[in-house]
Amino acid sequence: MKGEEYLTKSEQYALVYKEGRSWVSSLMVMKALPNGLSLSRYGFSVSKRVGKAVTRNRVKRLLREILRLTPLEPGWDIIFIARPVTATTEYAELRKSVESLLSRAQLLVRNYEGIRLSTN
């Protein structure tokens, strides 16, 4: 991901927390707010309740990789708030949870050009 794809300022986070819509799963909470830009921006909130620094950084690395591989609709600011149970969650389960939240929020690209199914 490039630097412009991240939420970097506390004002950006505050706006999404205040005005954004929420979706909840057992592993995390997702808040999203339209941003009017041609790209979607991401942010992660992983508190000390999740674990020590090594654990929190691992969760953020996994989330970044999942979002790197997931095609999203442009024009959204999205924050993922990790719950403590994410510290012991495997990659596949975490990816399933993230994709479920994005799907429920209708933020996944419907006609992803990278996937072509041929019927020949």
C-alpha cells in the first residue's frame, strides 16, 4: 500500500469515529465513512488490550496484507478496530472476518477485473 492509502491524522480518525457507520464481528469492528476521493484509505486501531507491541504489530501486518489483496470500492475511509481475541487468530480466519465485514458494508468491488472465469 502507498502512503496516501492510510489515514494518518488524528482528525481523520476522529471524523470516521464520530460520523462513520459501524459493522461488527466477533474479531473486530469496522467503521466506514465516504471520503469523496478517488481512493479508499485505511486505518487500524489495535489497543494494548490485544497484547504487547509484538502482538499488536503482527495484527496490523496481517490486516495490511489482507487489505492489500482485497479489491475495494474507491471513496471510503475505513477503520478496523481489533478486539483482544484477534491476537490468537490465524490469518485465514482473520481474512474471512475482514471480507465478511467489507461484504456486509458493500465495500468490495463487484466486478473485480483481476479475476476472470472462463467457461471454455
